[in-house]
Amino acid sequence: MKVKELRSILNASKAQWAIPADIADDTELEAISRPFAMGGMPPAPGAPTARSPRMRRPADAAVALWQPGGNRLTRPFVTALPRTWDWRDVHGHTWISPPKNQGGCGSCVAFGVSAALEAHQRIEANDASLPFDTSEANLFFVNERQCNLGDPRYGWSIPPALDYLVDQGACPEEDYPYRDVNQNAELVLGTQGTWKIKGYDSTSNVRQAKRWLCEDGPLVTRFTVYQDFMTYWSLGANGVYTHHAGSTLGGHAVAVIGYSDEQSCWICKNSWGSTHGNDGCFRIGYGQCGIDDRMYLIQDVYDVLTRDEIAYNPRTLRIVDEGARGWLLTDGVSRMKILDSKEDARNALCVARRYTRQGFVGRDNRRANRIDYITEYWAGNSGLPHEPLTREDAIPYDPSKVVAEDIDADGWRLREGSHWMLLADDLNDALAVLQIVERYTKMCFIGRGNHRPDRKSYIMTYWE
């Protein structure tokens, strides 16, 4: 199709978008329509449309518009929805993160969900300038999705992405930077925190979607992309898009950041960068291309600190002979460690006196072999003098070469070269352990030579 033909169709339909006058009539649409990656797949049959949704008022009830610093339970009600709402300008601030580009990878669902997550974090924290940047690579590649059309793992649908945010969470972009190429998930930096959501809801009711936008924040949705949308976007995404010509190219997921009843359209944040100076957003007419068939709302963003530390008084530490059960290290309040021999217990006492906190990562995992997935560490400087150990059992490593690899049902593996170091139950635990091990150069053990059937319970791990 040539530009002249599409111009004629748009004029006859009185469309709210047009091809700029400086594009020649005899230009082929393919010449001005840059192909952008998509990857928004329809949900699997029977996929959930909500998970732990919060109690909300019906679509036709009074609306409690979002207000900075206000509690949703104490907001004043209005009887009518605003004619326009746009999270790029609410109470004088933009709550939307800068435009991003998914490149040549079909990872739009990860970008749409991340855009909504980043906005909700700012909105819930009442801080429009909050430096919050989610790792799309974390969402996409950890879930074994792949970039290339034709791959059986190509693209993604919205519900499993939201389920992952409920169950696992997402790390910061700096901990797993995005690259638009097929890859196996591999993390090289650790962090104490990841972000999760407590649940999500969805609706096919247009009024309900609008009130959720005004009361809570952006939504996530999917729509069908046709050839003329590529033209519309490539030329600057000016005006309100409505479909008029061209074949189906695929599905695409975006964040919905507002609406306009004056223009009868949704306002969406895209993941194709910015074109001709726009801010990475576009407008699409109500009901167009399935845009409002089902919209998803994330709820209650929170951060997860996976470390679990128990404070103790190093000056009250002592060891107690418990006969066949072994030797107990205690601070007089809690049973801290059990050791196989008096020598192991004495060495453990010397190490523990250096610190003030006994720390764990992964102690809440529910695996049958859960002890394999718990990483122990010691924190806090007691200031007490170091006492020499009678035996040293340490494995040196290069902290700059330690990575965490996703090994599917077996969790995450921390590896340095060909050396397996530790196992972690999930992404959060892997990131937290990475942050610990990258500070040291030796992984040390006391009691690793014991021969008890439950020998792992009698090993103390520390780092130097």
C-alpha cells in the first residue's frame, strides 16, 4: 500500500491521526514503517485474571481520586470520573519512568509490567522522583522466555508475569541489565532487596479500568498490532490511533497510564523508545484492537529484604558439652550452633566472638533438603580481639567472577568458574547471597570433616 491510499482511507474515516504532509504520496508504507519487536501473547486458556485482589468498590460507585499523601480509606469521594487522567501530570508531577526500548526482542510484557510497577512504587511512596528502575531482563529471561519469533518460548503473556512478581519479585536494573538477545539468566551483582506485589486484579469494564487508573495507578494490557500502527508510531505517534488498513502483525503489551474522554482514547506508555521527540507514549481509541478487552492492575508494591539476622552478645558466648549430641555454642539465650567436637566448638567460639549478629539467607525456604539452600554468615564487628584457630578450612575464590545462575526447579546456583559454591532457593536469596560473597575472598568452614549422618547441621560457615 502506498501513502496516498492510506491518506484517502484516513480522510474518508475522519481519523484522528494523519500522515505528515512532507511524506510523498507514492511512498510505500513499508518504507516509512520501521518494524518494531512485539511478543505480547494471549493468556493461556484458564489463566488467572486476578490473584489475591483487594476489596474494591463496583464500577458505578463514587470515586476516591488519588491524592498525594492521602490514605485510600480517607480520601473524599466524587460522583463522576474526571474527563481526563494522565499520570504524566498528576498534581504537577510525572509519576511515569522515562521511555525504554525493548530492542529486537519480544519482551514487551516484561516492559509493560515493569512500567506499571515503577509507577506504582512512586505513587504508593508519594515520591514522583523516586529512583526506581526494574530489571526487565530479570522478569523475562529468568522465566525462560526468549526473543526470537518462531522460538517456542517466544514472547509472554501478562498473567504469568504478574504471578512472578507475586511469588519471586524483580531486582533493580543495575543488578541485571537488559540486553535484547537470547540468554540464560545470569546475575553478577547482589542486592539486599527485590520488589514484589501482593496481588493483582483485572477488568473488562471500561469504567472500572478508568477508576482504577484514577484511584490506584497505571494498568497493563495487550492489543493487536496492525501495519498501520507501525506507520503511526514510526511517524511520531501524533493524534489518536484507530485501525484502518493493513494486515495483522502480532500482539503487543503496554502500560496504560491514562485516558481522555474528550478524545475517546487510552493513553499508553510504549517500549519502543521515543520517536520524533515524543516521550515514548501514544493514544489509542477506546475499543480499538482489543486494547481494553482485559486490563490488569498491580497492587501493593513492597520490598523484600531476605536477610535474617539474630543479634547476640559476644561477651556471653560459651560452649556446652551435650554428650552424644555434640558441643553447643550459645550466648545463654539461644542455641546458636551445634558442633561435632570440642576443638570445632572452640574454633566456632573464636569466630563468633568477632561479630554481633548471626545471619542467614534462605531460612524460610520449604524444600525437603532445605538446609542445602540456607547460607550462613556473620555480621557486625564486636571489637573483641581475634583469637587464633587451631584449624583452618578455607576455599579462596575471586569475588569478581562469582555469578548466580538460574537452574530451574533446583533454584539458583552460585558459581565461580567451574566451582559450585552455594545453592539458593529463589531469585531474592541468590541476590542476597551474591552481595555477601562479593565482599570477601575466602569461604571458610569449621567442622566440615565431621562424619555424622546429619553432618551439615554441624558445620559452621563464615567468610573472610
